[in-house]
Amino acid sequence: MGFGVSGSTAIIFLGILIASGTFYTAAAGNVEQISEARDGESEELLDRRNTAIDVTSVLYDESSSNLSIEVNNTGTTTLSVEGTSLLVNNSHVFPDTTSVDGDFQTDVWAAGQTLTLNVTNTSPPEDVKLVAENGIAASNSTVEVVS
């Protein structure tokens, strides 16, 4: 064997080594991204399992056209007031005021606390639904109307 065969063999092995290194780097990056996505999905699932909300009171005052909704966070997940959506008669409604246990400034709705939402509404609603930021929902179709 001459130098040409040995040189060609060395070039081929060097090419295989470089290609393997590039392939390993790309594959390792993809595996890491998939692993991080699975971890994030598992945490979201745990949050959903630990979230429970209960619409305890829906009160409509005919004289002021004010709808007041009280919702208890009965789960163990701390929720965001801003991330919570209110549906009245299947229409998205932005509350005029929100408070958590009397605090009008907070965005934190912790376990065991009561969120109160006030909305000016023109007529008594038939259905009220509250949806937390992670998709857990609670509804109440029993509306107490006061004059």
C-alpha cells in the first residue's frame, strides 16, 4: 500500500469523526428541548390537577344593575386575577372592579381566598362562568336577584 491509500483512509476517518461530532451536537440539543417541553407540560398538568374554584354567590341588584360574583379558590394553586376570565351569558365580560378578600390592588388569588368581581349589567344573567388561567372553570346558573 502506498501513501495514497493511507492518506485517503485518514481523510475518510477524519470526515466521519467530524460528521459524528456535528450529528451528536444536533441530536443532543433536540433531546434537551424535548425533555424541557415534557417537564413544562408535566408542571402545567400538576397545576391543573391542583386547581379548583367554586362560584359561591351570584347576586344581581336590579336598582343599580350591578352583578356581584364571589368565587372561592378551593384548590392549592395560586391563581392570577388578571389571568381569570369572566363569561356572562356566554359572552366575555371585563369586570368593573375585582378584589381578593377585600384587597382591590392585588393580582394574587391564593388558595382559600375569595375573589369578588363586580360588573355593571343591564339585565339579570342566566349563566355566569369563571375560567382560571390554566383552563379550569366553574359556573353557576343560580342568580339571586335583589331589588
